[in-house]
Amino acid sequence: MSKPSERHGPSRHGTRPAMLPPVPAPSGETREAGRPNHEDISGRHHLTIGNMALVLVAVTTAAVGQVMLKHGMQVASSRAGRSHGSLAISAATSTWVLLGLLVFAISAVAWLTALSRVR
């Protein structure tokens, strides 16, 4: 008669059995008490319509702010060239540059809010 270790294959002392990947729960069942299978249990927030709107507002205001800054710098550069003054002072006193910075700051706040909601 053969030894018990020979019947079940060669023995590998010091090794652990292979870990099997977790089996997903069938549709409609819950993974944990009170948590449906379709929810992400990692704590991630799903992209909702409101979050998508916030992302679009952030992108749109960033683009508008950039266009306003470009226009303001063109006006400031022209004004500084005509008066032979400082471009920095002309830009700092330009309404378009200041509005562009304000709109761009609003877009940054909207973008940071969107990033905190959607990971």
C-alpha cells in the first residue's frame, strides 16, 4: 500500500495553498448587509448628473476665463506700447484681465469641488 502523502501528490512543506480570487455575488444579492451589489464598496462617488454639470461648469468657466485673459493682455499690451509704460501695470489695471482672473478663480473652485465629489 502507498503512503498517504503519495496518494495526494507530492508534499510541499513550507508553502501555502494558492488563494482563489473572490467570487462576485450573483445579480440582485447583497455583498454586505444593506449594501446592494451594484454599489461600489470602496467609497467612490458615482458620476451623477449634478457632478457632470459641475465638471462642465468648471471646464467652461476655465475656457471663458482664458479667453478673457488673452483679450485683456492684448488690450494691456497695446496700451503699454502706446504710452511706453509698464506692461505689468497696464495688465494689473485692465478690466478684462481682472475679470478673466476672477472667472478663472471661480473655475478653479468649481474644479476642486468636482474633484472632491468624483474620485
